[in-house]
Amino acid sequence: MTNRNLRHRRLACALFALLLCLVWADPLAAQNRQRRQAPPPAAQPAAPARVLPAPSPDDRPYDDKLLRLSEILGAIHYLRELCGADEGQLWRQQMKEIIKAEGTTAIRRAKLVKEFNKGYRGFRRTYRSCTRSAKVAIGRFLEEGEQISKAMLAEGR
């Protein structure tokens, strides 16, 4: 088995484990998803064309999703602990699994860790106690993380 296949298999396993955690973490999430319907997206004016820098050889086509998932894991790790979920280091461990599978270089690992910390610290600055809005944020992050995980698994990443 090649290194690349092994990395993809590890990432798929980590994403699958994360998906299971996201689904089991909030038993009411499925009910909440059924009740809530997203409003239609607002029309956005066309932005002027920009020249984007050439991608780094370290970048992957799914990095945007992976980095967003890292940020969500950081936020969930802080908020679930704040709200007394008593899960210990579950979400941090999930992040470690993703880093193990995808952190092929120091720069890549640093990007993933930076996004995790961004999510954690952002909510640490905002919430000092478990409030109703913190619980709503948890539900939304669990739902978004589940969607990203499913999308990445479906794409084979």
C-alpha cells in the first residue's frame, strides 16, 4: 500500500470516527435539523476578478473543508466542555487523528492546529458560562461538522 493510500485511509477512518462522534454527541440534532430550514441564500453582487497566488505543493483540493472542520472541532471542544458534556479530550483526540492522517508537513500541521485553536479561542473569549446561545452554537457546529465529514467521505477524501 502506498503512502498516499495509507494517508487517505487514515483520513477516511478519522472522518468516519468524527462523523460518529458528531451524530452521537447530540441526540436531538436530527430533530433540530428536521425542524429548521435554512433561509434561501441572498443574492451577492459579482466581485471583481482577482489573481490568486499559485497553490503551494502542500495544498490539497479539499483543504478549505478540512480547515473549516478543524476550526469547528476547536469550537466544539471548548463549548461542550463548558456545557458539562464530560467528554474529556474527545474532540482534541479527533483533531489529532486528522493531523496524523493529513499533517504531512510541518506547515500543513501548523495550519490545521491554527484553525483548531482559532475555533477554541474564539469561543473562549465569547462564552464564560454555558448559555442558551452556546448550546445553539454547539448544535449548529455539530450539524456543520457532520455535513463536512459526510461530504468529504463521499468525495473519497
